[in-house]
Amino acid sequence: MGEKINEDFLQSVADVLERARKNAKAAIDLSMVYAYFETGRLIVEEEQNGSQRAAYGKYLIPELSEYLTERMGRGYSVTNLKQMRKFYQVYADDQIGQMLSDQLRNLPTVSTGRKFPLSWSHYLKLMRIDNVDERHFYEIEAAQNHWGVEELKRQFNSALYERLALSREKDKVMELSEKGQIIEKPQDMLKDPYILEFTGLQERSEYSETELESRLLDHLQEFLLELGKGFAFIGRQVRFTFDERHFRVDLVFYNRLLQCFVLFDLKLGDLTHQDLGQMQMYVNYYDRYERTTEENPTVGILLCKEKSDALVELTLPENANIYASKYELYLPDKKLLQEKLKQWTQEENGSE
């Protein structure tokens, strides 16, 4: 045996091949999505052409399933072929927003001009969303943020679309289905409530702010997903000293889209004016001593179990970059939020 081969060299070669393998798999997955759309189209057109023949449609998919299985193996069950038919029916006349379409200019298009940036597993989930605007929103967000299927399911189950829509003015809600979540100002990144079910803490159990903080960092990836676009973690219990006194900020993040620090303070009980004043001091310190001239003003967010919007409004100056949001330790009642959004939309339309 000669000299031992450099370990970095071996790893570099393995990394190149692993990336190629993943890229090849992604390309195959994407090509199958387009093939399934065309398969669905052929099934629908054949069903329509044979609609005058008694029971033709009843036997079409079972016979096609048997034919394909004999020649091509598994993957073409009656259930799968029905899903391909539904895929075509859902997306035949459907178009995604122009912004995302422009970003996907390198992708091929089907006969309708539609592009599909996600995997078949993603579309199996998306097809079950009846609200077209909501379906577009999740497709855009999944594509832009590279969500896996489980991440997509979690965001859907946490009612992200409804929570964001309810926090916006009516004329901005349609943007969610056309462009996804656009982060241009601090209010754009806020959610109320934040859903923290991934911590595993029970609603009725006794826990401290320290334990909540630890659970959030134990599940930092899930927490970053819940926070949304552009967040990077800086530290916990970040200490600063002012006037010979020591202070600690529970959680410090940086948002690269807004180019600013985002400070989080965790509160278990009712939010008080003292809590708001403390956060105001934290934000003032970061603005004066930490942020650079190129960065935007610091944002402060208090995560609390209960809050009074009137107290927040009365305590803070109008231009304060400080916000209070509730958090919940369980997934929300999605149907309840859907009804709330529907009612809110009707009220807004009635007020015009």
C-alpha cells in the first residue's frame, strides 16, 4: 500500500457524486410530475370521447391500470391513475402567479402553459386544498422556500395562509396567492398567533419561560420555519451592559430580508406595560450601539400567552418598532380560522 489518500480529497469526490445523485433524482421526480399531468389529460379526454358508450368510463381506468402494470411494473394502480386524472382536472385551467412563473423560466411547460416546480408528493397534498388562492399560496411558498412535504403539511396544518391573511389589509390579501409572502416591512413578517406545537409543551402543564426558551432552541429548525423568511439565529440570553447594569435579551435573530436585528422576549402571563417598556429599552440599545448605518431599525417582538391590544397601543409611541403576538402550543382549529377569514372578508366588502 502507498501513502494514505487525503481524507479531504475523498470527501470532496463523494460530495460531488452525492450532489449529482440528488440532482438526478430531483430531475426524475420533476419529469414524472409532467408525465402524470399528461397521463391525466389523456384519461380525461378518452373518458369524454367514450362518454356515449355505456359503462365505458367505469372500465377505462381499471383496464389501463392492468395494462400499464403488466408492461411497466408497480406504480399504476387504479388509485394512482385516479390521482393523475384529478391532477389534470385541478390544474388544467390553473395558472400560477407571473412572478413565480418568471422565476421558473428554465422549467418546461405543459400544453396549457403551466409549470410545475414541486414533486408529485407535494401536489398530492396541494390537490386536496379546495380554495384556489390558498392552494396557490402554498405552492409559491413551498417552491420559493424549498419546503419538503412534511414542512408543507406542517405549514398548512398551522393555518399559515389564514393567519397571514387575517393580519393584512383586504387589498393585500390577494398578493398572498399571486406572490406569496412578501417581506418589505416589519409588519409583513408578523404572525398572530405564533404556533409552537413542536415544543411538545402541554397547554395545561406548568413550565417556565426558561423551559419554553430551551424547547424553542431544541427545535430551532422548526422555530425558524414558523418565524418565516430570512431569519438567522444570533443567540439566546444575549447580554449587554449599560450604565454598569447587565441585561439579557431572551432570543436575538437577524432578518436578512429586512436587514435588521429582531429581538424576542418570552412572557408566560399577561403582557404588562413594564414588559413593553423593557423591550423598548432593548430596542433602543441595539439601535444606538449594535446596528450599523447600513442596517434598518431593530424590531422587538414579545411572545406572550395573553395580551391587550389597547394596552400595547397606549403604552408604545406610534412609531415604535415593537409588536406583541400571542403564541399557542397546539395546532389551531383551521376551520374556525377559515370562517373567521370569510367573515372578515365579507365585513370588509360590506364596508366599501
